Amino acid sequence: MPMIYKVRDPVTKRNEYFPSYPQARKAKLDNEDAALEIMEYNYKWQLVVMLNDAYKQGAEDVHDGMD
């Protein structure tokens, strides 16, 4: 099953997306406060939903005063 790995820094509210677990794990180890989220998808429409959620979260972060 295809997966995307998301590492989110709660302090800066910055998201980074990685295609493999080792890359995501390294990013998380570089920042102890970061959270690692594994997102699985089977179909293209699920990937589109994940991307839309990422845009929505970015808009909320900008609205909250974080760039």
C-alpha cells in the first residue's frame, strides 16, 4: 500500500512530506519536537483529499499568524 510520511513541527507549524520512512525518521530525529504521521492511500482520490487537507492546514496556520 503506498504511503506518504508527514513530519510536523508544532513550534513553527511547518510540514514536510517524505516518500520513504527512513527520510521521515531522519527529519524527526533532527527535530525532537516534531511529530511523524504515516498516511496510507490506495486510490488517487485519497491522495487528493490528503493534499487538500494540507492546503487547508496551511491556510489555518497563516490565519493564526504563522507563516
